[in-house]
Amino acid sequence: MKDETHSELVAKIKELESKIEHALEAGKEKFSYEMKQGKAIFSKEVSKLHQKELRGLFTYFTNIPFKMFVTAPIIYSMLFPALILDLFITVYQWSCFPIYKIKKVQRKDHMVFDRHRLKYLNIIEKINCMYCSYANGLLSYASEIAGRTELFFCPIKHATHLKKTHDHYKDFIAYGDYKDYSSELKKLRDRLNKEMEGLEGETL
């Protein structure tokens, strides 16, 4: 059985998403940039102010705490398992999702690289930002792939509360709902298949 408050929760989520969009629009006005072809473009005046705030490498390195020098190799060593995860999770969805008619996750929806265009960041800061963008984007990408997999194979909510869940979790079947399990499972799978069919229809 579906929770009585399910529709209310979905409405609240949509309301929060709308507020986030408004906050992003407010940020564009506050920091004087507009989006053109997916890129944030600042006015010439603001770009000059950015360049004035740029810290040279000598100033940057002389102000870095010693603990950052010590931990940097450990932090960047995580790139290797990240690349392995990226390879395996991508091969997994490209090989298995078509078999089960599950729409594949688009990398561009999760991995965004735009911070390196900010002129008040030096080359080291830009590299750090690109690394963080890749690592966090990869985890988001992998989480969405895992979420769609869970939605297809085991869309059952846990008995205990989870601090953070993927976007599909809200549609999962209630824990212990043995009466509606089979019918709801079929509905969720049909929804995934329809999304895939719609995508195939667009490409034909």
C-alpha cells in the first residue's frame, strides 16, 4: 500500500526544486553573468574584477597550510579507483541496461566542468576544481545508475530511515507491503521500459 502522504511529499519536493531554480536565477543577477550555449558569461567589468583577485602561484603556495602538502598525494591517489569505477559502471550500464530496457544515464547530466573558466582561480585551483567536479560528478553518475538498477530489481523501501537517498527511492514500495508488491513492481518496471521506448522513438 502506498503511504497516504506520498503525493504530499512529492509536491514538497517539486516546491523545493522550484526554490532552488529561483535561487540560481538570483545568483546570476547578483554576480552579473548570463548563460549562453551552456556557459556562464560575465560582463567585461566583472571579468576585470575577477582578474584582480587572481593569486599568483608564489602567493598561493606560501599561504597553503603544511597539512595540505602532506595530504595532497593521498587525495589525488583516489583518482585511480575513481577511473576504475567510471570504467566498470559505464560498461555495466551500456551492456545491461539495453537488455532490461532501462534508459541509460547521461554523463553530461552529472559531470559539469565549468569552474576552470573563472578568472580569479590560478592553475592549481582550477585543477583542484576539475578534480572535485569529476569525483563528485562520478559518484552522482554511479548513484543514478545504481538507483535505476534498484528501481528495476528491488524497489522496496527500508524499514529504517535513510539520511540520503537517490531520486527514485520516493517511488519505492513500502516495507512490508506484501499485497501490492507484485503489481507495484510491474508498474515501476513498465515505467522504466516506456521511458526507454520513448527514447528509441526519438532516435528513429
